[in-house]
Amino acid sequence: MKRITLFFILCSFLIGTAHSQPARRRVTSSNAAAQQGKSGNAAREQQTDRASLMFPTADEMPEDVVWRRDIYRQLDLMADKNAPLYYPVEPTDRQVNLFTYLFRLFLTKRIPVYTYKLDGNESFAEKDRVTDVKEILDRYYIYYEEKDGRYVVADNDVPSAQVTRYYVKESSYFDQRTGTYHAKVTALCPVLIEDDGTGAAAAPKPLFWIKYDDAAPYLSRLPIMSSNLNNVTNMTADDYFTMNRYDGKIYKTANMQGKVLANEPDTAKMRKEQQKIEKQLVDFEENIWHQRQPEDTTAVDSVAEEELAKGKSARRQKSSAAKDKETAVKKGSTSRRSSASGQTRKEKRSKASSAPAFSARRARR
């Protein structure tokens, strides 16, 4: 009897153990999956950080430059020079346009974006950073799906065809430490132009500001086709902006009055002011090596110093040659005067010696 009781107890223990094992196995597998997911996210973040570090970004603009001019340009992507940023509208196997690329980076939170304010000025402060991706998607009616806490937007739902304009902030400055002049893009803002179907001019909708230095590591890996005659993608988006290959009209400058050229009702006057600003930038760049600007009290290029020294030396040589010539002229005139006076005295003597001599005594006789 005891043996039968022990047998039933042993069987019940084995059955309980068999039923508990799958549950443990499931718990273990779920924990492993969670850890694998965490390690995968960490690996992706590490890969993103590594990609940012591997890119040799250009030096940021120093804050202590002696001269700087900030201007805002409006890039029309329908223009030939700006077309590389717009095409292809729909992503292909190897290429995407600039907005689709930036939108993907924003959607995955690999680059920060900042709110576009009513005054149009950019602010890269932490308080102006857009942290709610859903708010941007809802505001501009971009269709999305939420999966596992992430927002997924299909390629045909990205409004890349409607982003036909960009606002670009460009800073032209003179670096006195290196003696170099630069024109650097510092901020980008995609602008959505939504056609309402009425035929009227659609109101532009600026989406957000992007700090160029944040996007530069990724733009260096975005190939673009820079020519209609050569279909080879031999340039990146970062090369395009660094080499200033874009063409944009100035719509605003950083000024103390906060004036905006785009608010000027007279089109002819606005164009004249745009041309004036462009000429000021060109003149400063051309004349920076020849004369010192009022704001530039310390930047003197070595080449300019050498040219100045050569000019002084040439003036000294010219002055010395002029003095030698003047001395030679003076000596020549003196010798001519002395020879002329000597001949006069000799002639007088000869005339006096050839004249008949009379004696006073003979005359009195």
C-alpha cells in the first residue's frame, strides 16, 4: 500500500514538473527576445553614432569672426540648378530626393528638427526642438500607421512632390585666424506648397528648421545627379551645398530693423535691393585682399603685406631715381652756366688784347 502511495506521489510530481517546463521556456524565450530587441536597438543607435563620427564634418563657423553677413535664400526646386534636390519624386532602388531622405531621418529621430516660428527666424535651442513626431504628421495631414510605438509612413504618402521650395540660411564670413573667406549653409527648411485646386497661388507652409551640421553626416551619403547631360551620380548632397551649386533669391537678411525683402510690395525695388546685397557680398570678397575693411581691424593677409612692401619699395626706387635725375639736371645746368661764363670772360680778354692801345701821354701831345 505504501508503495502504491509513493508511486502516485511520484507520478503527480513528474506531471507537475512536465507542465511547468514550457512556461519557464516561454518566459526564458520572451526575456531573450526582449534582450535581443534591446541589443538590436543599441546596435542600430551605435551604428548611427558611428556613421556620424566616421564622416569628417567641416569645421563649424567660429563665433569670434571679425566679419559676417547672414542672408536667407529661397530655392525654387523647379529651376534647373536646384532640380537635383527634387528628383526623383518617387524613391527608386538607388535614389531618393532630399526631402524624402530628411523626412526619414526625422521620422526615425536620427536628426533633430526645430519649430518654424512666425517671424521666420531659426532657433536651435532645446525648448524649440520638435519632440512630438505625431504632431507634425497630424498638422500637415500626412497619413501614417503606428506599429510597436513607431510611426510608419509609406513612400507614396511622403509629400515629397509638394515640397517644391526650400529656405536656406547662408552665412558669409571672414575667418581672421586662417585668412579665408567662406559662404556656408547653416540651416535648411523644407517648404510645402499645397495646391488647393482653385488655381490660386498656394500659401507656402514651412515645415521645420534643420541645423545643417546635424544633417551633414547623412547628406554626405546621399548621391544626387548634378547634370542633365551626365547621368552619373558623381556628387553628394553635402557636396552640392558645400560648393554652393544652388541658386536662390534673397528674401531676408539679418538686420537690426528686422525687415524682410519679401514684404516689399514693389517688385522692381525688391529686385534692386537683392542685386545690391549680392554686389556687396561680391565686392567684399574681391576687395578683402586689397584693402582693410572698417570692421576688420586685425585681419591682414600676408600676401597683402608683401604687396604693400613691394609698393613701398617701388615708390622708394622711383623717388631715388627722380632725385638722381634732378641732381644730374642740376649738375648739367651748372656746368653749362660755368662754361658760358668762362667763354665770355675769354672773349672779353681777346677783344681787349686785339684793340689798339693808346697812351695817355700820346693823346695829350
